[in-house]
Amino acid sequence: MLSNTKEFSSVKQGRGHCSVLKIAALLVAGLAGFAQAQALPAAAPGDRPLLRQLNQEVHSLYQQTRAGLVLVEVPLPAWVAQQFVDPENPLSKWGSELSPELRRRLAHEGQGHAHRVDALVVPSSQPISAGPHEIAPECPVRPTLAMAGVVLNDRGDVLVPLYVEQNIADEQPIIARVGQQTLRARLLGADSQMNLSVFRLEGADLKASPISESRPEEGDLVMTLSPDASDWELRVWTGGRREHGLVVQLNGQVSGFCRAGQYMSLATALPITQQIIEFGRVRRAMLGVRITEVHKDDPARHAAPKLGDRPAVLVQLVLPDSPAQKAGLHNGDLILSMAGEPVGELAAFASKLASRSGKTALGVLRDSQEMTIEVELVPK
């Protein structure tokens, strides 16, 4: 889970904003204004052509997205799973002393009541063909969590916005479901700083989801999908702070995830997922700072008028004897750019940090003065 203070090899997770506006209210106001401005004749009873057209478009987007849903049962991280532990459960009392076979038998016999929620992975609309990898459902020993994910490529690699430890993934089979089919999913690797994991579906015949290269503009209509697919809503995008789940633009492209008050762009996450797919891990330099996003209404903008509406992250703490301290970064500095590229989202900052090595220029605003600070980054 993303906390308000998290070190990214030094980077702290922040928040984004996505509030819900009732589409009915929006349409009533919009159509009323349009009718007044254009002097449209009154519609006949039951005749609402614009509403019918909107309904058809929303229905088409819903069906396009829904057609490719894959359900995945992601094992809860240890710190989350503790919330579901029943102290009287034999698996809770003696689980560490039982053999894997006995633990599976207890679970199947109903003595271990594992919580299971389906997680969602959104690929293309291509179905998964049955094959030798199809397996029968198994009752998990550890609780599982519903998360929304995206199919990254034709090999069936799936991005899930939750950090899953390898030892947790090794404890029990990870199950993926497509319709009535059940497939195994294998953890390829995970990144704690961006709070994501990549799984590979075995025997999957999938194509990559269409991914947007940019985040929605404020005021855009987007479709959001809750992690368990029980809630689909058309929303007005305002930044990403309050919503959880998948964000789909009106052209059908997946934009990113809203989670715990934060927005993660898929385009930003792709370089990280590529490292995980190729190497099983992420090589990232330690900068040695704790930072937070500077939102539009952040007091830091009032304290630094020269910042204006530019994206930035605020340095809350520079760690002793870190590359950041050696380079001359101070508490309270506003970092505007890394290697000439703007930074503002924490996920983007973490992704850029993972792609840099050697001397790297940071654009910094300090006491209304802009400066460039060169830091030495050594991936580990």
C-alpha cells in the first residue's frame, strides 16, 4: 500500500485526484445550455437523440473493455493479509509448521477460510484458447486481493498495481480466469517503489491492451473500472485523488490506475515493467530524498510564486550521506526536472530514476531562484 511517506530508494508516494460528477447532471446542464444557445425546438415526448447517441457510445466502450476482462487472484502481501487472519483458524495457528500438502488439504476441507476477491486484468478482446495449461480451481491458502491489471504484450504478461513479494507468490498457485477457463499465472517480478507486479499467464493467447501515451486532460470524460468489475462509471477527470481502479479513455485506450489517492500512468510504468520482464527486477539508483507531489492547491505554490502551475515535487527530507546531500540538495527544494524532463508525478519520478545512470542534472527551485544541481546516480 502506498503511504504518505515512502522512501524511493528515496522517493515518497503522493496523491492524485479523480472525483465523480453525476453524468446526468452534466448532461442536463450541457443540453439545456446548448438548446438555449441554438434555439432547438422542443423534443417530442420520448425523443432524446443526443442521449440515445451518448448511451450507444458508452455501451460500445463498456462492451469493448468488458470483452477482454481476465480475472486474477493476487495473493495479499503479508502486511495486508494480517487483517484477514482468524486466530482460531488452524492455518493461522500452525500454518508455518504444516507441510504444504496438509495446508492445501485443510483449505480444501473448509477449515481454512481464505478470503478471495477476483482481480481484473484488461487485455484485448481476444479470447484465451483452452490448452494444456488449463487447470482446475484451487482454494488459496493465503487471502487474495482484487486488483485491476493490464496485458502488456502477446506473451500474456500482465501488470497489476500491487507489490507482491516473491516468497508470497511461491506459497500457493496464482490463478487467472477467463470465462470458464482457469489458468496459472507466474510472478515475473515486482517493484516496491512503484507498487506494481508483473505476472505471466501460462498458455494464454492474448494481445496487448491499447495503452494511452498521455494522461487525460482535466475535464475529459473517462470510464473508470473498479478492481472487482462491479462498478463502471463515466466520470469527469479532475486529476486522480479520490478514485481506485482502471482509467479508460473514450478512445478505448487504457490510461492508468487510480489507487490510494494516486494516479499511475501506464506509459510511465512501461520502462519499469520492461526491466522486470527482461531481468526479473528493477535496477534503480538511490537518490536519497523523501519527496511529495506538489498539487495545484498545495501551499508550496503560494510560498513559491515563481513555480506557477509547473509540475514539481517537494523535497521533504534529504538523507545523510546520500547522493542528494553530496550534490547539494536541501530540505524544501522543489525539483522541477530530471535530465531535462519535467517531473511531478511520483510514479514518473521513480520511473525516470530507474532509467538514469551517472551524472544527472536536476532542475531545482530554491528560494525563488532556479538552479541546476548535478547528482551522481549509481543503479543497484
